Amino acid sequence: MAHSRRALPLRDTPARYGRVTRLLHWTIAALILWQFLGMAIKLALGRGPVSGFFVGLHQPVGAVLFALIVLRVAWALLNRRRRPDHGAGLVGTAARLGHLALYALMLAVPSLALLRAWGSERAFQPFGVRIFAAREAPVEWAVKLADALHGELAWLLGVLILGHVVMVGVHHAMWRDGTLARMVGRAGRGRQPRSVAPPST
Ligand code: HEM
Ligand code: HEM
């Protein structure tokens, strides 16, 4: 069918997310899972060569994540009127609030850590690129704020992500409303939500 081979647009449409949103969504998802995997290994094994590898990459990967997340927020705002709609009901409202919470936490978690890096005595240079110079004395409030919140909010984000993935599974396997196909697969493959699907014959 010619329709199903139509190229996926760069920008979002009301039927599905476009290429840029998908690239950002899946790159950020993979890197965030990497961050959790590394920190879980550190907690499970303690300090050692294996966890050292992950711990050494945590700050540079986190800095890249921060930049990607800022781009994602800007792209979401630019596309906000053309994205798939989640509907007016309770499930739609829950999806909108859930996504808003994911955005808030995915911005807050690396921002707090970067604030601590800014306020720290040590220079911050991910992949050798100098971002913050060393200080004579730490900025206490910045360090304390991130010490208190970075890890805690990160685990909360992890719980929300689990809920998000479970809900995607429920949409896909139980409600079969084409939600997953808005974020993966070729154009034209997505099924319409039940409420607007043509009556089956
Ligand atoms: C979205 C990005 C990030 C995620 C999901 C994330 C996640 C986490 C998690 C789950 C922990 C373990 C907390 C615990 O031990 O209970 C942690 C710790 C840590 N993270 Fe991140 N992180 C991110 C970005 C960053 C960035 C950008 C930096 C530094 C610039 C950073 C620096 C640290 C440090 C120093 C620790 C150990 C101290 C602490 O728990 O606060 N992280 N992170
Ligand atoms: C393997 C893990 C993941 C799967 C299977 C998945 C799947 C999906 C799917 C199918 C959608 C479209 C839902 C809709 O239109 O209602 C979506 C949207 C979304 N996902 Fe995920 N996701 C995953 C991980 C993540 C992670 C790690 C984050 C961020 C922390 C995230 C944040 C979002 C947000 C905010 C949206 C709304 C669209 C947007 O603004 O980009 N997802 N996801």
C-alpha cells in the first residue's frame, strides 16, 4: 500500500510523532536507562572496576542528557499544537499529567546535579570540555540542595518511567489503540484510536 510507505515527517502530526521527537525520545530513554543501570550496579557491587566504569561515565553522560532534554522541551513546545491528542477523559488527563511529571523530573534531575557541579570545589569538564572552573570554596547551598534531591528525585523518575512503560504495554496489548505505533514503526502502520476508528465490516 503506497500509503504505508509514505516517509515519516520531521515534525509531529496529530496521528503520530515525527522523526525528531522519536529520535529524542528513544535516545534519551536509552541514556537514562544507562544512568540507572550504572547507579544500580554501583549500589549492588560497591566501588570496583565494573561500577567504576559506569560511575566515571555518569557525569559526562548526564551532561549530554541535560542538553538533549533542553532540546526536547523546546521541540515539544514548538510542536505542541500538532502532536497526537490524548483525549478528554480520565485516561487522557492522566496521560497528560504523567507526561508533564516526566518532563519536570527529567529536567530537574540533571539540573540539580549540574548546579552541584557548578558550586563544587572541583572543575567540571565532561569529555575534557571545561564547563565549570574549580572554586576556592564550595557554594554550600547548591551542593546541599543537590545532595538532598538529585538521587531521590532520580529514583522517583525511575518509578514514573516504570509506570509509563507499563501503561504503554496496557495500551498496546489490552486496549489495542495504536498508542505504541505513534512512537515507533513506519508511517501509516499506526491504528486509529478506537473512538475514531471506522466501523469494522
Ligand atoms: C537524567 C540524568 C541523570 C539521571 C537519571 C541520574 C541518576 C542518578 C541516580 C539514580 C543516582 C544514584 C542515587 C543513589 O545513590 O541513591 C545518581 C547519583 C549521582 N549522580 Fe546522577 N543522574 C543524572 C545526571 C547526573 C549529572 C548531569 C551529574 C553531574 C553533573 C550527576 C552526578 C551524580 C553524582 C555525583 C551522584 C552520586 C551522589 C548523589 O547521589 O547525589 N548525575 N544519579
Ligand atoms: C523502554 C522505555 C519506553 C517506552 C516503551 C516508551 C514508549 C512511549 C510511547 C509509545 C509514547 C507515545 C505515547 C502517547 O502518545 O501517548 C511515549 C511518549 C512519551 N514518553 Fe516514553 N517510552 C519509554 C521510555 C521513556 C523515558 C525513559 C522517558 C523520559 C523520562 C519517556 C517520556 C515520554 C514522554 C514525555 C512522552 C510524551 C511524548 C513526548 O513529549 O515526547 N519515555 N513513550
